[in-house]
Amino acid sequence: MMQYKQPKLTCDIIIEMSYQGKTGIVLIERKNPPLGWALPGGFVDYGESLEQTAIREAKEETSLDVTLIRQLHTYSEPSRDPRHHTVTAVYIAKASGIPKAMDDAKNVGIFTKDQLPPLVFDHIHILNDYFSKRY
């Protein structure tokens, strides 16, 4: 019997928020390889919608309750994740509260367009799209 490889489905979330006088987007520093800063996000569970995944992953990694605004875009370049082929639906969300690194996040921070740390995966490309299409 022939086995077929299929891409893994993920969601990433661009969380817009203000906290302690700083306004920007929430990024996490990853605990696991590839190490570095990234958008909060993760794999879609079986039986879960993309929107449910985005809300769950935001809560698991940042402790924030988010309200989804809209989907930015879907990214499917096979080389976007060095571990395997993933397809991600990226959502823009708003949040309030206190961001806290949880789950597989080592650290959490709020960054502006001009102060972005080095990012893993294709997240700089995603954020460039976000900042250029921002409404």
C-alpha cells in the first residue's frame, strides 16, 4: 500500500496589544528547536477549527485571551519550517491582560515594527506582510 505524505496544518497569531505603556505585537521566545523568537502558534488538533486553534494556542503560550479580528493570509511554502512541511493560517487578534510565557514559550515580549528580534521560520515574511497591509 502506498503511503502519502501530507503537510501539517498550523495556526499562527499576530496579537496586537498594549501593556505597561508599550503597544505592539506579542512574540514568544521558543523553548524548543528551532530556538528564537516567533509568533505564538501551533498545530491544529483533530476536530478543531482554525479559529479554535488560534485562540487555544494564544492562551497556551501567552496566557492571553484573544479576540480574533480576521485572517491575514495562509502560508504554504514547503520550506517555511525546517522540521517538516507545514501550512499555516495566520490570524490577527486583539488581547488585553498580562502576557506570560507558558507551555513551550521560554519568554514573551511586546515588539514594534522597528524593534523586532531575530525571528524563526518565515515569521519575518509574515510580519512584513502584516505591517504592509495593516488597516
